[in-house]
Amino acid sequence: MIGFKLPVPAVGMAVKGPWWIWIGGAAGVAYITAALLLAPTADNLVVFHMPDRDAWEAAVQRMKDHGYAAVPSFNPFWDRQGITFEDCDGYRVVLQNADWHAVAQQS
């Protein structure tokens, strides 16, 4: 290896090792793959249905007070009776001023 004057490890040595030495590499590949596949998109949402108008307005104000800005929803359906907020990682939360039963019947 550069700087240490050590020989480069041989792949054949790793293959001859015990089976459990591969767990770390396999876990790393699974983690990276999941992180890439589960990256936030504009249509990945957590929706909170709040039929009570006062509770909804209070929740919206709390989000704004904590520095979250409202963004237009990827799907305009959520903008009809709700407000979408996005966090610094790109994940989105919708505060919907409707009962979820009513929303399910509209779909």
C-alpha cells in the first residue's frame, strides 16, 4: 500500500477466509443500495389528515414557526385542502385539512 510499504492484499486470501468476513461487505452493499433506492422524491409524502380547522391552522403555524416553508405539491391534489412542507433532506410532509375518509372517497 502506498505510504506504508505493505504488500497489496491478495484476493485469494479473502476467498479462503471464514464466511462471516463477507457479512460487513454485504451489509454495506445493502445499505448503499437501499439509500439510493429510497432517496426522497417529490411524491414521497407523509400525510397528516386533520379535519378540525383550528388544529390544522395551529399545526401549519407551528411548522412555519420552526422554519419550514410551504412548497407546491408534486400532485396538485394535496394543495386543494392542504399545505406541503419540505425538510432539509427533501422529505415532504402534507398537513391536510380533511378527514381521511372523505379524501379516500374523492380518489
